Amino acid sequence: MALTFELDPAFDRPVRDGIAALWADVTNAGGAVGFVPPVSVEDVRPELVRHLVAMAEGRTRLLVGRDEDGEIAATAFLALNGHRLMRHWLWLYTVMVHPRHQGRGYGRALMAAAADAARTIDGIEAIRLTCRGGTGADRFYASCGYKEVGRVPAAIRVAEGDDRDDVIMLLPLD
């Protein structure tokens, strides 16, 4: 069954707790979403609060995907660019699909929904994202139409002796 996507849902306790649980589960399954496992919901909560502040200030929009049970199974945050010379593109952050739903095409559906959401924002012509090298995420994003436009070698230190490239990717919204 497909996910149902919603842009800017009401941010209540179930949404907050659903995103925090998703974030911990994705991280603990090896997902490259800003943490290194093991993490708890409490570990990711401060970062979620930072996203919420940006949402409250109108700088970030939230896209959620719900499964057939209504549970949050996917997210992406669309962060508007505040620099006056770069307002024609936005950042895509914290792109996640719950591990139990991976391999069903939900990641592609999330990326398509994010592009559709970006197209509804006046003046947005492209989406930029970064991903951790060595995970295969860059190949996934390329298969969704993104092009690698930059790479910073060894910019992400996952662990002592395990540095990964920070891969910058772009999707023009023709």
C-alpha cells in the first residue's frame, strides 16, 4: 500500500512523537540522518526541536508520509533559504523512511512528494540536499533525478578513523 503525504500537518503530540521515534529507528537501522547509532528518542529530540523552531518561524516546512495505519512512516523537511541571493532554491533535510517500509518504493514516493511540495512554494526553482558518502544515498538520489554538484572529502566524522564525504546534490524543478 502507498504512503499518504501531507505538507505542513498540524504539529501535535502524535506527530512530534512519531517523528522522534522514526528518527531514532532510522538512525539505529544505520540511516545517515545526523546521528550515529545507538540513539534514543530523547537523543534526537533536541534536533527535532531545532526543526520545530524553524517551522514556527516560517523558515522550514514539514512533509510527512503516513502508512496504512496512519503512523508516520516518512518525513522530509524543506528549509527555505534565507539568503536574499539564494531564495530561488531550498534545502531538503532529514529525509527518512522507516526501515520496515524500505524496499517498497516509498523513498522514491517521498522524493517525488518533496519535489511536488517545493513546486508549490513561490519562486523555488531547485532543491539542494547533502548526503553522507559511503552509504549509497547519493546513488539513490541520483536515481531520483538529483545531480551531484559538489563533494567535500572527509567532512563527516562518523567515528575516529571513519571520515565520509559530504555529497551535495541538486534537483532543478523544471
